[in-house]
Amino acid sequence: MKKIGIGLLGLGTVGQGVANIISNPNDRHPLVGELELVGVAVKNLQKSRDISLPESILTTNALEIVNNPNIQIVVEVIGGIEPARSLIIEAIRKGKSVVTANKAVIARHGEEIANEAKAAGVYVLIEAAVGGGIPIIEPLKQSLGGNQITKVSGIINGTTNYILSRMDKEGANYDEVLKDAQDLGYAEADPAADVEGADAADKIAILSGLAFGGAINRADIPTTGINQLQSIDVNYAKELGYAIKLLAISEKDKIESQSQKSQPLSVWVEPTLVPEDHPLAGVNGVNNAIFVEGNPIGQVMFFGPGAGSGPTASAVVADILNIAGIQLMSEDKSSNLDPLLSAKSWRSCHVAEQQEISKKNYIRLIAEDTPGVIGQIGTIFGQRKISIESIVQFDASESEAEIVVITHKIKQGFLKDALLDIKNLHQVKRIAATMGCL
Ligand code: HSE
């Protein structure tokens, strides 16, 4: 069967991540092997990159990708408004489905693009536009479709969360940490979009539209970033038991069965004090977390890396596979099932024998409190090729002591043999507990 042609617009941080996945299909969903990177539009052919692609597929003319009849799915990872918007629309008009990570374009021109796609009978998928690698668009569009959504809130900018976490934990300097976020590929080309809150506002506009069933006017969202935040406020918040997080919130005050759609939404982006014991306070570094509240589900939280090459590429490829699955289904006359939705088992897997499993362990022993007992236990572990992370004696009484051992990651077969040897030591009365340890 002919492969599905993919055209990439952009070979920056995310584009390289996508090209990497498509070029290395092993151990991924078999549909990845059905994709072929046919063309890649770049700004500069000479630029040195971490990935090496055949020169023949590179071009500086993005229209060549959009017009190429061998490309069925165009992936837009250029970012910014223009030329991204025009290229997306041109690709749609050429009958190609589009996958984009571009929140700025979707937040402002999403409705126009959706109308074009509807008219052309193609898909435009945007999983990577919000939350980096976190699946949140599909759940809002599909999995949570049976709910009346009341609130969507969370941390949806990785760069600012990375900066705030390091300021909070290390007292790090704002400018230095921003530079690190840029070097790590988290920040936008112009990081003002991150630190001034515009990126989070784009994303909450998109999430609101999906959750509440209508396009949002992006310009209506009150937005405050972290660029005016002072470290003294981070310190005071900490003393009062709070972490400061850049939150994006979209909520409906109440659900009225008849007039639900006419109610205004409260939507805003703002640095916010979050109580230390709130789950969002523990979301650190480049991670994002999104809470969705609805009826009848209650509250669900989506958590994971919110920016960066690999996570964002993971979301882009998820969208490519969704479209590829539908295309293959329509071509493959022997099956009318979408390969992603069907229950077909697609990889052979087998479970390892218990003794082959490698993991860390906690072991508590009751032993006589006599000289040399810890040494003997240590020797047995050593003979059985088990590396110990810590060994501590607790609660020694006149007659007995409790000894707790934490191992490094070891094969469970070795541990079983070691515990048999230890049980046979006359100073050891019993093995009182064994557990896994992360
Ligand atoms: N600059 C964005 C962020 C990238 O830091 O979250 C992911 O959209």
C-alpha cells in the first residue's frame, strides 16, 4: 500500500521532533511506519540541525509543500500568524488535511480555518497547540463530550512555570532562568508571548471554545503575565503557604438548562497564589496541568510536559495518526474499521517472568541485636549481586533490632535467593515486610 505523504512546514524544535518520530517508526504504533516525510519547508537550507534529512526533500518554498500532490497531510510548525495562516488555508483549499501546533493562529483564526476545512471536507487537528504532550484537545472534543463543562483551569505555559518553579525553589534570577528556558526549547521565538501571558491566553481561548461550544474573541481575555512579578511577592506567598502559578481560567457561573449558551464566560490569565497542598502547587518545571470540571464527571486533571521538542512532537504525531487512520480506512477495501479505533492487537507483547523484573525494594528484617549482623546481611546481598541503597537499624531493644534495607533496582530472582540466605542466618528471626520502592 502506498504510504501517506507528510509535508512539514518548519524544521525548528517541534519540526525536528516530528521528523525524528517519522524517521524512526520502530516500537511505535504501526501506522507510524505508513507515514513518509515527502517534503520539508525551511527558512535556511544551510542551517546546522540535530537531524539529518535527505537534501532532496528540503525546500525554502513552503508553497511547494502545500501544492505537492504526493503530500496528503500538511504539518504546520512554523508558529506565528503569517505566513502560517495563509499556508494552512492554502493547504486546505488544495484538499489536504492539516495538523498544527500553532495556538496563536488557532486562537485568532480558528473559526475561519474550521469553516475552510468544512467546505473542503478535510481535517484540521490541533492537539499540540495546548499543553505540549498532554492529550487535552481530544478529551475535550470526544471523551468528555457527555458532560456539561463548568470550568477549565490550570497551568498551560511551560516556560513561565519553569521560571516560577526555579525562582521558588532556588531563588533563581528571572533573566537567567528565562535564558535556560529558551535554550531548552520551551520558550516562543519571542518569549514576550510566554512571560506576558499571551501564549496562555491563546491556549485558554482554544480550550474555552472546545469546552463551551463556541469561538471566543481572543482580544476579550484579560491577561497578566509574570514579567512584572517581583521575587519579594514569591517569598511572601511562600511564607504564607502558597506557591505562585500563572493560571488560565475559564468558567461559567451556573448551568441553566435552557440558556446555557447565552451565559457569559469568565476567562482570564493571571499570576495566582495556589495553596501549597493544592495539586497545582506541585506542578513544577516545564510541566502543565489542566483541570476540567463538569457534570456528571466532577473533576479530572491532565498533567504532563507542556513544551519542548519531544512532547510537542508526540502530540503532533497523534493528530497525524488520527488522519492517517481515516485515510487508510477509506483506501483499504478489506477493512472498514479505523485502525486507531478498532480493537485489533497491533504488537506482540509478553509479560516477563517475575524473577526477571528489575525494581527497587524495601525489606524490613527482625534480627538479634548482635555485632556483625548488618555486615552479614550486606555480604549476602553483595554475593547475590544486589546493590544496596541504604541499610538502617531501627528500634534496637535488648533482644532484637529492626533492620530496614532499600535496594537499588535489582532482578527479583536475585532478591528471592538473597532473602532465602538471610532467613537462614541464625541471628535473623524473620523477614517482617517486603515492598516495592520507587
Ligand atoms: N512556549 C510555550 C510554552 C510552548 O512554554 O508553554 C508550548 O506551547
